[in-house]
Amino acid sequence: LQTTQPLTVTTIPVPQTTSSVSDNTIRIKDFAFDPARTTMKVGSTVRWVNLDSVPHRILFADGADSTVLAPSQSWSRKIDHAGTYDYACTIHPSMQGTVIVE
């Protein structure tokens, strides 16, 4: 004789993993930074992704430098101090942006 026991299902919560740069990604597209101005928290990382078909090079006023980013390459910078950080593309100086760290 076979008896059937009720099946008990237990749901175990799984923590969601998120990228530290998911909200701080700046797209380089059509010879512009998108967004050109971004705000983030102290200790966060911001990432630039070159979606153009030409190289770009990000240089901050404080001297931080991405070196040349070929198409589809990315570069990240962690900023540990509050302030306003201006940057531009050294290859295309009309491309300018700002990172505000609070």
C-alpha cells in the first residue's frame, strides 16, 4: 500500500546581485557623453563605454586619464571624495562632462 504525503515547498530568498556601476554608466555616443552630467555617492565607480566607431580619451581636470578607448572599450574610475569632477575627450575637446560626487 502506497501513501501520498503532501509536498512542502520552501521559498528561500536569493539576494539580487547588482553591478556597482549599473547606475553610473556613461555612454560615449555620437561624439557626446550621455549623460554629460551625472551625480553619484562617494566611493562609487563610474564607467564610460565607447559606443562610437572612433577612439576617445577621457582626461579629468585632476589628471585622471583613461588612455585611448577604442570602439567598444570601457574605462572605470572610483571616486572616493566629494566634489565636482570635470572631464573632456582629449581627441575631441568639444566633448565635455561632469561627475558630481556627494
